[in-house]
Amino acid sequence: MTFKEQILQGIPFELPSKKVLNPSANHAPKRKDILNKEEKQLALRNALRYFDAEHHATLLPEFREELEKYGRIYMYRFKPEYEMKARAVEEYPGNSLQARSIMLMIQNNLDPAVAQHPEELITYGGNGAVFQNWAQYLLVMQYLAEMEEDQTLVIYSGHPMGLFPSNTNAPRVVVTNGMVIPNYSQPDHWEKFNALGVSQYGQMTAGSYMYIGPQGIVHGTTITILNAGRKIAKNNEDLGGKLFVTSGLGGMSGAQPKAGNIAGCITVCAEVNEKAVHVRHSQGWVDEVISDLEELTARVKKAKENKETVSIAFHGNIVEVWEHFDKANMYIDLGSDQTSLHNPWAGGYYPAELSFEEANKMMSANPDLFKEKVQQSLRRHADAINNHTKKGTYFFDYGNAFLLEASRAGAKIYIDENDHFVSAAELNKEKAENAPFAYPSYVQDIMGPMCFDYGFGPFRWVCASGKDSDLDKTDAIATQVLEKLKIEAPEEIQSQLADNIKWIKNAKKNKLVVGSKARILYADAIGRMEIAQAFNTAIANGELEGAIILGRDHHDVSGTDSPYRETSNIYDGSRFTADMAIQNVIGDSFRGATWVSIHNGGGVGWGEVVNGGFGMVLDGSKASEDKLKSMLFWDVNNGLARRSWARNKEAVFTINRAMQTEPKLKVTMPNFVDDSLFLEE
């Protein structure tokens, strides 16, 4: 059968042969054995409902084995034989360009060069899934191939409910992931619902089909490191010879050493998974690999003396690096962490003193002991960081729930009235309830006031033709637009525009493409609309050979309500509300998005965040032009309206500027209260 025929077939009528797992693939760890006997039977019934009854007797023992062995039913037998990668959009079967574009993005998310655990349909973050099983993948691809322009595919946590009549202006796909009742959003609830096959963790761009490999986070991390460097600079110097220490070389965190190279510093990034180290080194995302602490110390000392720009992967535990550098008196300029602490008990964080293999066994065989080991390690981790920050290290939480989970573990990540590091238990109860962490979130200190409140966030696009020539042309178009905008831009956003012009000019040289022909930069509403319109015009004029798929990371101005990350610099008491994310995805859906998604859970954990995303296909038509203007304007300014109402001065400036350019925009503005009125209280 041809590739197109296999897609159109969906779930095959005849059972394919049972598959042997690829031993070279990076497989997901075994999940917690959380279901009782009756629930396991229910999980098996749920899995078998995808298949004709004549196959149940064959599949039942196989699915039971998967559930017992892996804690999930992935249906490995049904993984397609064809190569999983983003193809040119013309290679997909179907009646709708929009639907074929979504198929391209789905396959990109599952490309082994892109995905963290491709055979388990997990893109990044340890549990960020595109689908729960291979039957769902097959059905979704079949539905998209059959879809007409007046139909919408509805997807519940990976499961395609079906094609429904709609209209040509409606989204082609609407995705929800993990949208459970709020009282059922604890980590064990996810384990249970996912094991039953009724809900999944879509992370941010995994379950919304908009992941473009590490490039997306490379850019955000580069911007973060550059601005962190500006915060610690004494005389406006650059990051030459300065040391950045962090951890994680998985799906998202793997971007850190590459970003450090672009920013011009020395990066040490620890990783316990040897396969992840090998992948990033073979891809050129990290320069050197060291597994001995003494050798690492000597290499960093030499790099500091020579002011090198170099990235080093340390194969080992990050806790040991922080502790050893403390004893060796190795000064760390910048510090962070990007292990997947939203998922601490199932492979997101590996405790010190246990090997990678020992930890993987313990997390499923003895989860209570594993949790104890993780929390012990977090306390050590925090103590070591505290020792360095006393010497002047600038440490920031990089939105991975490090400080949150460390606080829950009893780590000393608060400051008392005597400027001592203390745990939550050591604070008095009144202070502990609202006490800030000793270290800021990078959103609080950097991305919030310097980017999000000015409307700048991760705007990305994919060339549906799959051609490098189209990507080169879009780079040039985006550069021209940004340079033009910079000429008349206010002083407040000159540095953001300058950073992104420099980024896009060097993007090709930095070899950032993994998987689809994609690009990202940070832009505000005006920048996004101008770039998108220029793309649409270039398609219409034949300058670009194929359609352009627009999207963004959910980690943005408006798409995500996350009190410990994206909205951590909201101080009016509303950071635990999720109106913005819900309104965002609703508004995008009727303003022209090709597909929309809304998720419970993301980079900081299940139950800790609600985030929404979109995709939009530009085909050069007048309809595309109208949609991009309407939707992109809303997608950014919805968040700016909320941020300005929270009295963020940068957002007040930006939303006022938006109202001046669009007379139909009328936003409720805050009145500021004089602090002196409260001095006598």
C-alpha cells in the first residue's frame, strides 16, 4: 500500500503483525501501577472498543501485557510502518489544504528526530502526548484525509469523537487535553485517567500539534539568557567568560546549551539519561560531553580564563555539579534548572545517589520510596544553590516547577526576616501562606516585564512545501518587516526588536531546524500581523511555493494562565484564575484559527496551569488575510488587556498604543491608587 492508502485506511481491517520495540529509541519509563483489578479490566475494555469484536481475543492478552509492563496501553502493534516525519503538504491525501497541513504538523510532533518518546506518542516533557495510543493516531489521520471544508474534527484528549458539520470559517479541528473537573487534577488523577485511556497530558505544543523541535525553546532561552546577562552586567558587558549552570537535555531542555552558545556564555548542562546526552551531542546542540566532575571543573576553569563560548553536557546528576562547584569555589554567574518537575514522580526528575536505571525501576516498583528520594534530592539541590547565591550567583526558576516542588519537599527556598534561607515549615503560618520564593520566576524578573507586557511572545511558522528555499524567503521577509517596524517603534520596544532582528538573521547559520521547515521569533501583535500579511502576499504572488502554517508556543502573552510561570508577574490576586486562556481559545476559534486547543497541565504540571494554542494556514487568499488580521490582533491583545487591568505599567502602555491604532478596540483601564493612602494602616 502507498503512504496515502495507508492514511485513508485508518485502523486496518486485518491485524498487522505484532511489533518488537525499537531498542535504540528513547522509551518512556514505566508508569505507576495505579489501577485496581476492576479498573484494569475497564482500561482493557476501553482499549478494545477501537477494534472489531473478531480481534478482541487476539488483542486482549497483548494489551493486558502492555498495561502490566508499561502502565499504559500504547497499542504498539498499530504503529505505522511508514517513516514518521513531516512531508510536503501535497504528499498527504485529502480534500482540504487546512486538514493536510494539520496532518503534517501531527507527523512532525511524532518524528523520532523531534519527539522524546516517539513510540509512546510523547513529544516532550516526559508525558506531553500527541495521542494516548496508535489507534487514535490512525483514526485522526483518516478523518483529516476525509474532511471537507465545512466539517470540524472534535478531539477529546487524543480521542477523535468524529467529524461534525460546521462551516468554512470554523476551525477544522478543536482539541481539548486533560480537561478534568478541577477537584480531580492531582498528579495521581492524571496517572489513573491516563491509564484508563480517558484523558491525557498534552503539555503545551505537543497535544496541539505545534511543536517544532528544540528551536522554539532555543529562541526563548536565548532571549532569557541575554536579558539575565543584562541584569548582572556591571558595565554593560556581554556574557563572554561567564558561566551558566543548568540541567536537562530532553525535548525542551535540550535547547539550553545551544541557546547558551548563541548568547555567548559557558554552559554546563547536566543530564542523567545517556541517550539524551548522545542525541543532543550528535545533533550539534552541545559541544562537549564530560562525565567526571574533576575533569568538568578543569574544563570550565580553562573556558573562563579564555572567555570561550562553549557548551558542555555533564553526564550525571545536577545536584552533584552544584555541590562540587561549591567545594571547588567555582563561581557560577547564572543558574537555573529545566528538568521536568511538573512530572517529578514519573521520570521528570532523577534523584542524586541513584543511577538512571535504578531510578527507573524504583519509580514503578516502589513509588513511595522514589518520591522520598526525589524530595531528599530537591532539598540537597536547593541547599547547594543557596550556597552559590550567597556568593553572588543569579538564580532564576525557569518555569519547570522547580521552586514549587522544592517547597513541597521542605527545601529552604524562602527568606525569613533575618535574611536566612528557610523552609515553609520554618516560616510562621501567616507569612507562609503568601510568602514569595527566595528566587524569582524568569517571567517575574525577565520575560513578563520585558516581553509579555509589551506584547512580545513566540510567533512561529512552518513552510508547508517542506522546501529550504521557502524557509530562506520567509526569514528574509520577516527580517524586512522587523527592520521597517524598528525605524518608528517607541523606545520601550527597541531592544526586543533588535534582539529578534539579530536572531532571525543568524537563524539559518545556527542550524536550528529539526523536523519541519520551521522558524520562530518573538513579535508583538503589529509584528505578527505584518509578517503574516507579508507571507500571505508572497504566497499569492508565487514568491513562496507553498502555504505557511502559523502558530505559537502557548508560553505567550495571552494563551496561558499559569501562576508560577506565564502569569507569575500578575499581582492583583488573579494569577490563579484561568479566564484569559479560556477566552483566548474561544476568541481564536471564531476569528479564523484553523485549529485550536485548550489544555489542563503544561510545563509546570497537571492542575497547575490552563493553556490554549492555535494553528492557522495561510494560502494567499483574501480570506486568509482577513482571518490573520482579526485573529492575531485578538490573540495578543486579549492578554494585554488582562495584564493592564492587573496594573502592569508596561502592559498599560502597550494596550493604550493598540487602542490608538485600532479605534474599535476599547479596553477597561485601571486607575492607580496612591501608596501613601495606606501608610498609616
